[in-house]
Amino acid sequence: MEIVDTHCHIISTDTERYPRKPLGGKQAPVGGKQSAWTHGRPLTAEELLERMDDAGIGRATLVQATTAYGYDNRYVLDTVRRRPDRFVAVGTFDAVREDAAEALGAAVDDGLSGVRLFTTDGSPTSEQGLWFADDAADPFWSEAAAVRLPVCLQLRLGPETIPALDRLLVRHPDALVLLDHCGYPDVRSSPADAAAQLTPFAARPNLHLKLTHRTLEGLRDLGDRAKEFVSPVFDAFSSERIAWGSNCPAAEQSLPELVALATGVLDGLPQQDVDNVFGNTARRLYPGLTRS
């Protein structure tokens, strides 16, 4: 089966055509801090293709490098125009702008297959925002639901974000939401407690999980105890709502290592579940990944 990666980033070497514009605080379009990986491990689209081929990955979603480009999605869009056979584009978007619904429609017409809301407003260490669930974002969510556009939410599950996320899912039941990095569950401290944070959301059929190294590394280190997280989460959501993403090159490991990490943690699951996580779920969320 062809492997699909739902979470890759690319950085262009052409800083004149694609200048760096990391998000600042409170949804500001500029003034943020670039993530260290964008300096230390940048990867162009061409280099990513080589690594995908080495890892046996057929297709991928190019997730906008928010802490490099902010809302300027041109590099991922231009790359998809060149290689629609391998990529779809997931861009960063301002969900609380006054013309969000109209702007989202234009972004879809421009080639976006999904959007990502980076709720920490820039630097990965900045304060968690809750604006994604504000009334001001309702026009965005309504439009995203109307055009069946998957929305990646980058947030950390916690006392404030859990009820906010649930309110959002209830208010917009037709919106397709993909929780980046599974919401960063603390599987190392207690895999059972981490699972218990997520499983109530299985009652919201519009929520999907993106399983990346940020969760898989902890599960690998737990050994047999990993099943205390994997079993209840897969039982609750089913593999049809779980997709794998590498987070390359933000992740320090190589792509083959990241594939092996996921394969090792999921070893023992039925083949259909593995096929869903490594491809089928992604293709359902992003139909563009199936085009020839």
C-alpha cells in the first residue's frame, strides 16, 4: 500500500521570492520567532521528494511552515502546482479575520486542500490561544464545513482547551477537524490518563487524530505499556479517524526512521487499521491525494 504522510514542511532557499514572515503574537502577521528547525534542518520540496522516495512514501500533505512563513502560503501552493501527483497543500489561515469566509473560499480556489490553525500564534513556546473557538471564528468554520475543507488544529489539550474544543465541535458538527499531534498527550506520565483525555472526543464524529512522532516516541519508550494508550484510542475512534504524519523535517529523525517508529508502535494491529493510518484516512480527508 502507498504510504501517505499528512504532515511535512518545506522551506525554500529563495528568500526573495518567499521571504520569512513568522507569525507574531495574537495572530499578528509578522514579528514572530522562527522555529530552530527552520534554520538547522530546512528542507526544500525537491529534497523532500528524494527523502519520500527513500522512505517509500508516495504522497504527502505540505503543511505550511507557520513559524517561517506565517500566512504567506505561496511556497506550498507553488509546489503543488508543480507536483500535483505527489502533494496537496495545507496552508495557515487567519480564522478570525472579518472576511474569513470569503477569504477561505478564495484560498480554496487558489489551490489549498486544507488549512491549519496555529493556536499558539507563532513561537512554539508562546501562550496557548483559545480564539479558534471564539464566536468571531464562526464564519470561518461554517465556510470550512460547507466546502468540506479539513482544518488542522495545532493545540495542546488541557483544562482550558479541552472544553473549548468540545464546544467548537458541537457548534460546528459538519466541520472536519484534524487534531495535530493528537493534542500533545503526555503518554510518558500515564498512557491510560493520556488516552482518557482523548477518548471522550470520539463521541464527536467530526474530530480526527494526527498521530506523529510527538506521541509515538513516548509510546515506543513505554514498550508493552503503549497498549494502555493505543488500545482505548483506537477502540474509541477507530483507525478510520486516525492518520499518520511525520512532521519532517521538524522532527530530528530521518523519514525512514519516522516510518519505522510508527510501524513499530502499531505492530500487532490488524492490517486494515495499519492501512488506514498510513494512507486510507488521509485520502478520505484529502481527496486530492488520490489524483493521478
